[in-house]
Amino acid sequence: MTTNPTIATPPAATVPGAGRRRRRPRLAGNPMVPWLFMAPFLVLFATFTIAPAFYGLYISLHDWDFTLPGRPFVGLQNYKDLFDAESVTYKPFWNGMKNTFLFVLFSVPFLVTLPLLLAMLLHREFPGRTFFRATIFAPYVLGVSVIGVMWKYILDAQFGFLNRMLGAQINWTTEQPWAWISLVGITVWWTIGFNAIIYMAGLSDIPEEQYEAASLDGATTWRKFTHITLPGLRPVLIFILITTVLASANMFGQSYMVTNGGPSESTKTVLMVMTELGFGQSRAGAAAAASYILAICLGIVSVIQFWLMRDRDAAAERKKQKRAAKEFQARRRAEETNR
């Protein structure tokens, strides 16, 4: 009969490291750790966003000409000129603002609704869904210069492919309303894929059980859309609406490449006016002032959009909870005082 030898375990005192307390990492609990991780982003953000913003504000307070050594301080004169009807910058600036507003008004409804319908179609299971998703998104990766040159030839009144296909003679880029139709159509075709992808990501977060329960209750497709889909997409809708308005308000390349601001400067956006002021006329101060007026207007519009589309029920519930918490703290203070 054989016996298995047993291995004696050394006493706990002789085990290396026994009885010692585990050391916590030196950085654990250090309040500077989050700032160290954010430091690369903060450096880039300060260098390429914060510093240029303040430098642009500084330029807007001067008669800034790149070709001259002297750049005298003029205070708010550049801003006053934008609101003075007798100023040479008044008419071009507000004409550009009007054209920018028209483009936002014409393009945003299509850029918000059509991608949603497209996303709902592509969210379903069907053969070739991945191919169609890639095809819809493909134009978005093209640069604005490529888009402009391509559509410039497609919309050419004499030799353009579109007129040949329609068998018509339409001046797509030199007459209104065809110029606006062309710019809006180009922008929708170019950017519809991005918004559709964002919508599809939002649709994937809505539980399918909600649609199944609604079907069992006899809900129609429209009621599912209005009571499940839209409420579930509220954060996505806010994001898409704000970013689409900002992107449309900053439209430059399509108008510059396709219509060149025509006909009769009817498609000349405010960014084109700023470019002409800053680089064409060497009036960087006036261009900087115009950019800050546009930024203020877009900021106000964004705040209004966010306020209109906020979840009022959730906001009311948060206010109710805050009020209850304040009342509870007040009662506690009163009880402590009475004691």
C-alpha cells in the first residue's frame, strides 16, 4: 500500500507578503487624476477654440487690415456699422442673413423628416439592408468641393445630365426658384445619410416590447409612431434639429461652388459675405464682428429649440422633487431650532 506524500504548508509568517497591508495606488482618490485624463483635450480645445474666439473678438474691435501695419482700435464701430443703414456693410450683411434664413427655412424640414422616414425603413429586417445603409451614407463622406463640381456639371443648363434626362431647358443655377431648389436638393442628397444613421441608432434603443404591447392593444401604426417612436426619439430629435439648423446656417460651399451667390446675390449666404469682407476687401474687423452677430443669433435659436422640445413632464417632475426636498430641509431646520 502506497501513501501520497503531503506537502507541508509554511507558516503564515514565512509566506512572502503575509501580514502586510495592500498598498493603494498613489493616484487613487487623487482629485487631479480626472484633470490629467482631460488635459490633452483641454489643451487642444483651448488652443484651437477658446484662444481663436477671444482673438476674433479682439480683431472685431479694430480696423483690421492684413495689408497694413497699423490696425487702430475702433471699439464697437464695426458692430454699429452692421446696424447702420448708411454703412457699406449693412446691406450685404443683412442680405446674407436673409438668404441664410431662407436656406435654413427650406432645407431643415426636409433634413429632419426625410431621414426619419428613411431610418424607419432601413431599421426593418430585409435582404440587402446593409447595402442600402452604406449607399445612403456614402455621399456624406465626399468633400464639399467634390459635391460642388459634380453638381455644377449635372445642373448645367446647356450640357447638364439632368436637363438631358428631363428633356427640358431649365436654368438650375441662374434663375429663381430653381437656384434654391438646386441648393436644397444637393444638400439633402449629400447629408441625408448622416441624420438617418443617427435616427437608426435612436430607434435601436426603443424596446421592441413596447411595440408588441401596443399591437396587442390594437394600436394603429400612426399611434405607435406618435406614442412610442417620437417620445423615444426625443433626445435624438433635439440633437438632430439643433445640429441641422447650425449646419444649414453655416452653408457656404454649395452656394459658392454651384451658384456663386447668384442670381443677383439671391443665394449669397452670410458666410460668403464674411469671406468677401475679410479676404476680398481686407476688412477682417468687420468680418469678425459679423461672425459674432451670427453666433449670437444661432445661440439664441438653439436655446429656443431646446426649450420648445424639452420633456415638459420630466421637467415638472424634477421641479416637484426639488420643491419637496426644499420643504423637507425646511422642516428639519425648524425641528432642530425647536429642540
